[in-house]
Amino acid sequence: MIGVFGILLSLVLLMWLAYRGINVLVLAPTLGLLAALFGGEPRLLANYTQVFMVGLGGFLIKYFPLFLLGAIFGKLMSDSGAAATIAEWIVEKLGARRAIVSVILSAAILTYGGVSVFVVVFAVYPLGVALFRRADVPKRLFPAALVLGGATFTMTALPGSPAIHNAIPMPHFGTDGFAAAGLGIIAGVVMFGLGTWWLIRRERLARQAGEGYGHHPLDAAEVPIGQHRPGLALALLPIVIVIAVNFAMTKWGIRAMDTSYLAEKKFGATTLDDVRGIWALVVALVSAIVTLVAVNWQRWTDLTGAVNHGTMSSLLPIFNTASEVGYGTVIASLTAFGAIQAFLIGIAPNNPLISEAISVNVLAGITGSASGGMSIALNVLGAKYLELATAAGISPELLHRIAAIASGGLDTLPHNGAVITLLGICRLSHRDSYFDIFVVSLVIPIAALVVALFLGTALGAF
């Protein structure tokens, strides 16, 4: 019993101290070892080097290429002006009367095309706040609009998304990024539709109360600065390439290769299903980066600097997530975790989808990270869920999509690092804007998850 208490105590401290601003690189190993002490495991050095670091390293080995290439691609989209071109075109077409929808769609198109949500913030923010100010829409609604477009349905639900959240289930279930595509589209429509309805309703209520943009004098200088940008077709081309090449490589290209050599010990004695989805994303992102560099060749003022900046900016996010995975590896190694594991699996013994959804969502909430929570849950329980699903006639594709959608719910509790960073960039507080972020990125995605669970249970993967 004391071991279970130690695990729960470490989880509570992880959530509370992360919200207080302590970096997860320090928290994860410290609190993992604290749980080990409570669990009667005093060999702290061995737990750190042989358990925590092995878990951290395993995540890096699998997913570092995606973090690296995604960060470089996002930086190049920003520096070339392509991201601003897309956002500005949407703003111009929809106009000031649809400021909220403009921000949502701008963020959605960019993130679905592989641009990091943090790059999207900097690309859309100047245009968005200028539009909100012109339309006299409360600025406090801007972060929620950006989160809805950039960190909900394009991150977890839509098939083919290059987001890491769509890649993590692949090696666990032998799936690809287009798993349960129909179910993902329905869940995405629920998130987009309800989230947009909520924010437009909130805008209307604010107008009725006489509330406008608000007093934000520092925003006056943040009007979009003109630059020699690519046209819309060239700006969209790299995004189209990410999606098209990902689909082509997933469905045909990699399947046509002779990959029998993967069974050799040198290559990890693995199978094509374990690597197919990640290989497809690597090829898609490299193709898009090469295209982006080529079509904007005359626009680069410091291409080397942009690539280097993108490279360095990939390191902190992946090490943060990998540290959380290392923490989960330590917790999973403890004897006391057996009781927690039995409880989670026993929630719905005849339907592992429900247990999976709850496990991923709760761990994402505790760690404040969708990718970290999902990685921990699937590293510990993924094989068991696959076994139970196979016995129940549930397809791995359905497990993949439910896990991805579930990761995007409780992750955006107040201690989430992306939420804190976004509010800092927007110069707004949790008191100003968090309620609407909570609704569009937590309440509504969980509602979409319930819809997906119901349809997946009734109809299977489609």
C-alpha cells in the first residue's frame, strides 16, 4: 500500500511542481526515484541509469527524427514567409467579421501541414491580434482560438497528421498515420464544430455586455510587417507535399520495398509494421523541406542559421517528453504499479478501448503533456491493450486512433507548458483566458473522445 501511495504522491508533486515552473528534466528523475524509495527500491543509481535513462533513450531513438525535421520545417516555413502568406490570405478572405474563424483556420492549416504549434503562434499572432483589434473582439479569446486550430483536431484526430501524437501509437500497434481515418475525421469535426460554436457564442455575449478588444497598448506595435513573401500556391506547396508524400509512402512506397533485412539483429530484429509509419513521415518531411528550400531559394538571407535554429529548438521539447517517458518507465518497474495496472485494465475488461482512453487521458493530465502521457501509457500497457483487443476482435487501427484522440484532453490543465508559454506570448493571464482554453481544448475534445468510443465500439475502425 505504501508503494501505491508513493506513486500517487510523485504524480501529484509532478503536476504541482511543473505548474510552479520547475523543469521536467529535473522533476522526472527526482520524482521517479522518490516513488522507487516508497516502493522499497533503494537502488537509486541503478534505477536512474538502467531504468530511467533506458526509457528516455528509447523514446529518443524512435522519435528524434520527427521532432528534428518538424522543427526545421516549421522554422523554414516561418522564415520564408510561407506561414505568414497562408495566415494573411485566410484573414483577407474571411475578413474582420470572422476574426475568430480566421485564426482557427490559419492555425489548423499550418499545423496539419506539419508546422509546430509554437511556430504557428509567432506566425499568426501579429495578424490575429491586429484582426481582433480591428473587429473589436476581446483579445482574451485569441489564445483559445489558436489552441483550437493548432492543438486539438489537427494534432490528435485528423488522419495523416504529421504530429508526434499521431506517430507514437504506430510502433505499438503496427499502424500508420491514416489509421481509422473515418473515425478521426468525425472526431475532428466534433472538435472543430463545437469549439468554433463556443468561441463565436462567447464573442456574441461579450458584445452584448459592451466588451471590446480591451486595453492592450503593447499590441499597437505588432502590426504585420511586410516582406517579400512567396505567393499562396508556393506557400501551400510544402504542406501539400507533407500530406501527399506521407500518404503515398504509407500506402504504397514503403510496402513496395524489400524489407526482409529488418529481421536481422543489426536492424533490431523488427518488422515493417513497426517502422512503416515513422519512415513515411521522415520521407514526407524531408521532401517538404527540400521543396521549401528550393522554391524560396532567392528569399533566404540566412538559410544555415534557420536550419541551425530549428535544430536547436527541437531539443528541449523532445528531452522534456523523453524525460516524462523515463519517469513512466521507473513507475512501471515498481511492484506497486501492478495494482494500478490491474485497476486500469479492469475498468472495462471487455472493452480495452475504454481503459486505454482513460489511462492515456489521465497520464496526459498528470504530466501536462499529450505526447508524454500517451507514451507512458502505451509503453506500459500498449502490448496488453493489443492482446486484449485482438482477443475481442478490435482492430489495432482503432486502438491507435482512440489513443491519439485521448491524449488531447486533460493534457491542457493549467500546468501544461504550452498553455503557459502561449499566455506569456499573448501577454494574458490564466484568469484572462484559461476558461475558454479549458472548454475548447479539454471539455470538447473529451466529448469528441466519447463520440469516437461509442462509434468505434459499435462500428469498429473505418
